[in-house]
Amino acid sequence: MRQLAILLVVLLASTANAQSSDARTHYDLARRALLDDDPDAAAEHMSQAVKLADNVSDYHLWYGKAISQ
């Protein structure tokens, strides 16, 4: 039973890391889209970043910048 609990904790932690990584990827793509003057693509990527990691204030900040352009 203890091994099952440890396995569950490890799986949950790896899922959280994968989501965080995906959020960072969307953030990076959004920043690139803004540099390329494509605010629609930037807004879409930042929206995904916020959904995946809503506790990161930079994602909210840049999402606001993307939708205001």
C-alpha cells in the first residue's frame, strides 16, 4: 500500500512538471509571436499558458499585453 502511495505522489509530481513545462512553452511562443507582430497568436498561446499555470503572474501580465494589441 505504501508503494502505491509513493507511486501516486511521483505521478502527480511529474504531471505538474509537464504542465509547467507546457505553460512555459506557450509563454515562449507567445513572446515570439509578439516580436513577430502577431498579437492573435500571442493571445492564444498566453491563454493556454494561463490555463496550464494560472499561478504565474507573468503569464497574466503578458496575456493582457497580447490582447490589448
